[in-house]
Amino acid sequence: MKDVEMAAADNSEQVPSVVATPAALDAIGQLLKSHRKGVVFFQSGGCCDNSAPMCFEEGEMIIGQVDRLIGNVGGCPYYIDFRQYETYRASEIILDVEDGEADGFSLPAGREGKHFITRTKICATNASCNV
């Protein structure tokens, strides 16, 4: 995929991968200026936040022992809910930004009135996504 930052993936087993669009990378850069501790992304398990990507300042989100780190975007770790890991196993998660307020307790995407979203791309193998 063009114009995205690709996360390193372990090619020995098929795992979800995560990439970020230029708009998402710009938003992450803006967040890092105001959140010196860094930020963490968590692809939540659904219900009220509709499986939205949540963004928190480092240390504000407790990552469960069974939740999985699937990569980094803009230098920030991206975790996925353990229940969704199997669902997204053959997918590439594409982090992007849209107009609208952030969901739940998530930080806005760089500025007020913007929020992070994800799209997915189904892949036959990890290598088929990372093009």
C-alpha cells in the first residue's frame, strides 16, 4: 500500500499488521508534541465504542496480559484486544483520521474535531498486505 508507514510483522505466523496514513502520522506527531510521555493505541473490543481505535497518553491505559502488541505507528505502540486478535489475524489495520469528535476516552486525532478510525484490508498472507 502506498503512503503508509508499515509496522514490522513476524512472518513466521500470520498476525494482524498495522499501518498509518499520512493524515494519521501527522495527527500522531501533533499529539506527541503535547503528550511528552508518548501515546498508545488500543484497538478496542467493541460494544459502546464500536471497535474504534482508542488513543491514550502513555500510562493511562492498562494493557491486559492477553492483549497483543501488533506493531507501531508513528513510533507509538498499537495493541489489539485479545478477543479481536483472531478476527483480524489475516488483516492489515489502516489507521486514518476523519472529522468528528473522538470516541469514549480517546484523545482527539491531533486537534479537536478530529478522531482516529481504522479500515481493514484482508490479506492472503502478511506479505500480500505489505505492498
